[in-house]
Amino acid sequence: MSHLPEGMPRPLADELTEPFWAAAREERLVVQRCGDCETWQWGPEWCCHACRSFEMGWAEAPTRGRIYSWERNYHPVHPALRGRDPYVVVLVELPEAGGVRMVGNLLGDPMQEVRIGAEVEAVFEHHDEADPPYTLVQWRYV
Amino acid sequence: MDEFTIRGKVAVAGVGETTYWKHSQSPHAEFKLALMAILAAAEDAGIDPTEIDGFASYSNDRNDPSRIAAALGCRELAFSNMQWGGGGGGGSAAIANAAAAIACGYARCVVVFRALAQGQFQRFGQAAAGGAAAGHDAFTVPYGVMSPAQKYAMRYQRFAHEHGIERSALRAISMASYHHAQQNPRAVMYGRPLSEEDYDASRWITEPFRLFDCCQENDGAAAILLVAAERARDLPHRPCYLLGAAAGSEYRNGAPVHNAPLYGTSSFTTVAPRAFAMAGIGAADVDVAQSYENFTGGVLMSLVEHGFFAPEEANDFLTLDNLRADGGAGTPPKSDRRPGGRGGKLPLNTSGGNLAECYMHGLELNIEAVRQVRGLSPNQVEGAEISVVGSGPMVTPVSSTVFGAEATL
Ligand SMILES: [Zn+2]
């Protein structure tokens, strides 16, 4: 079951981002990593910001991170959110993947206390009924 | 190195604004609003509108300069320029670009304009139904990060966490805008004062931002006409010169999906120092400031990055009394100001700003900055000579302008 209501915009994969979405379907968290200098990079880009190499690969990242920042959204800006509960968005830092940050929802009570620095783990939220199916990466307290 | 600064080379000849309406309430088409504001600026300058030969705007303004020049019968089109980037980050950059065109001889009489009638197009704070998110948006939009408030709240949240910022600091910024709007009959919130209780009771939009931390959406248009400095003394108003301007953002501010190395920033850490260096001033020299309020948290960081106070001073500095043009003893004499600060006073957003005058994508803030130098603000800071604008905190690029009176040259 999805954390946000059905009817939210779905992610579209493209040539640059497809490996991430494919891995998420298999419950693996992957991040871009430079084939030349091994710099981690997120979001995906065509070249490495550290060495300008175009040999960007993908590496599996540990599925634990820390909350770097957050927000709690009340005002529904999308029709699917009208009349629904607030929801928490977290920015999660992955210390073991070069400190890159990912955006997701913090699962659980939308009014729960959110603590910057707290440890969280990835939860793969499958949308199997969607056509084509896709998987979001969400977060919960460890 | 004098040739590498805009300082004193360009002057503001005229400013023009239409009536400001709540969103969707303009009785005029957006393009007509643009024409009306430009004509008002030309009239204010005492310059024949057919003399306008250049146009500069920002944020993908929909009103094409070639059509405007044709509509107004301008004798020649010599410069048409669009500053990249969304939100109000280009509000001062468009002035910088227009001034550069004049200083380099591309054009002689350049108008900076912005026109908005959002009801006639799609509003900023609303997403389309259903749909899909492509590219980098795919990593944020499906999680409900769509509106400007949602895109930028986490930058401020991080900054507030790192520096222990209290809610009273944001409240003071909001109240300063509403306070100043009560003296400004043009302001959409004229006659609608905001109390501490109203602010505290207002609903959350995106925590940490309440309703009164967020800008309005409005209809209207604004324009600023620039000419070479040599012409300034022959124009009707007290001369107002551009002393400095800069646009951009720090290292990798635009790294995708919230990965800027310096995250808790309003994007001014390199831009504001460049504008001030070009103007040859420090923060303590500034008499009055306009800081673009998309959200009050962005204003707070912007004031820090313009050097008005340190992050750890924010809770003490940001009170309504310190930000109002008529506050207490007023602006302290320059001799009493400590380096890097202003003795605890900074008249801020003196027309009411985006929160309470009008959300004209911040071009109204540059107009108010000019009014302060002319001595014509509804909340005039006595003897104001140096007037600063910070446009579009937290987006990239952002931009700053520094205006000065004749005595500052
Ligand atoms: Zn590399």
C-alpha cells in the first residue's frame, strides 16, 4: 500500500535515470558512481562533477541513512492530496555513499516528531498495479 | 580596474506600476498590463516611449519584446534579453543585464519589466492532476514535493536547525511587510494589518512555513527604465544610480535533487559580496533593504548572506522594531554602526514587499528601493542614500542590486 494517496504523479524513467528505477523494482538502492574517480553522485548526471568523466556507473548503496532535513506538507497542491492528511518529506543523507542525499516520505504517523540526524532505512514501495509498474524508495526510523 | 564595475554608469530614469490586484482579478490582459507599466515608467521619466530600444525580463515572462516594441512604435529594437531561472531570482539580474547593455553601448534606453496575470495562465502553487514526473522531478514529485514552498522549505529547515533560529524571527519579517503596507495605498494588504496573534494562529502551508510566511499571488505589471548616468541630472526625479549588481549562486547550488554541497543557503553567499564589492560598500553602509519574500525563511538567510547580521544574531536582530522604517530611534547614524552590522536596525521591505504590497515577482522591490533613494517611499527612511535589493532567495540564480543617491558617487 502506498504512503501517499493513489493518483499522485508517477516517476518516468529515461536514459539517464533508468538504472535507478530498475534496481528499485528489485529492492536495491543504487547511486551513480564515477567509473574513473569513484566519486558518488546524486541526482544522476551525464558526467562526473569531480573529474568530468562520462564513464558514470551505478553502485549499490547501503539502505541506511540519516535525516538531513525535512518538511511537513499540509496545503494540497495536487488534486490527489485534497482532503488527505499532512505528510512528511525527508531529505536523507547516505553517509556510506559519499554523503549524497535522497528525497522521500517518512513512513508512519504524519504528525510524528521528525529529528534531524536520526537514522532511517529505505523501504521499497511497490506500485505493481501501475502500467508500467514502478517502485518508490521511502524511509522509516530504524 | 574601474572599467570592470557598473558603479555609477547607469541611472534609473523612471519607474512604473499598474494597479496591483489579487490573482485572477486583473480586468486587463497580461500583455496590456506590460504595456501600461512600461508607458508609466516612460512618463515618470519624462521620456518618449518610442525612444525605448531595449527590453530585459526574467522568469520566462510571456510578453515578447518584439511585440511590445511594435505595439509601442519604438523606433528601433537594439536589445532583448531574458534572464534564465525561475521565481524572482532574476529580478535584480534583469536590471544588471539592462545596465550592462547600456554601459557597453548595445542600447541607450532599456526597460526592465515583469507582467503577471496568473489567472489567465496556470498558477504557480498548483500542480496539474494525475500525470507523470520526468527527469530529476521523478525523484521528488511522486513524494509530494511540487510547489515552491515544498521545494525550498527544507533548505531553511536545515539552516534553522544548524543555527537555532526561533519562530519569532520569521514572524518579525512577515510583520514588517504587513506593517509597511499599512502606509502604502497601492498595497494589496493596505488596511489589513497583521498581529502576532494572527500570525501564530495561521495555518501551516509547509512546516516550517505558515500562511503568513508565504508570498501572495497577484496580477499586475511593473517596469523600470534605465539610461546612461550622464542623462540622470536632466531627468525629473532626484537621480538614482546603480552602484552594483550581481547574479548567480555558489558552487554547485543547482546540484540535482537537493544535493547542493552548501544546502542551508539562500544562494547569496557569493552573489551578495560581489554586488557589494562592485558598489564599494559594506553591509553597514546600507540604509534600507528590500529582500524578496517567497518565504520568510529565505529572507532570513538572505539577510545573513548580505552580511547584515550573523546567523547566531538572527533571533535578537529580527524584531519588528528593528525592521520598521519608523522604528524607535530610526536608522542609527553611520558612525554608530559596527562593522558587519547596523547597530541592530535595518528598515526592511518598506513598501510591503511580496507578502503585503504585491507579488510582482519582486520587481516591485527594486522600484521601492529606487523610491527610497528618491525620497518618495510611503515609509521613507530619512536620508536614505544606499538602498539594496536581494532577489529570489534559495532559487538559482539569485541576484542583488545596490542603488545610490548622487552623494554616493
Ligand atoms: Zn569522476
